[in-house]
Amino acid sequence: MNRFRELIQYGRQRDALEWAMKTGIWGHALMLSYKLDPTQESGYMIIISLLNIERFFVRFITFF
């Protein structure tokens, strides 16, 4: 979370968005994507959803 704040403070919002998606802080990623460009929000939501589904299946498969 500190890394996310640092990136935002130094004006590196796109890097912060990528970091948020990589580390799974989805709420932060969604809010930041909307702040960056409201017209692109749906594209980011699709990416975030796909990443979230992929991580769910990886956890599900490793559980069994």
C-alpha cells in the first residue's frame, strides 16, 4: 500500500494503477482508473475482472 501512495504522490498514476492491478487491490485500481479517464473505465474494469477471475481459479485449483 505504501508503494501505491508513493507512486500517486510522485504523479505516476498509470504506474500506480498497474501496481494496484498486479497486487490485487481492486478497489484502488477501479477508483484510480475512473479518475484517470472516466471514458476508459469500462476497459479497465474488464481487465480487472479478468485478472480477478484468473486469480480465483488459480487459488481454486491449488486448493484441491
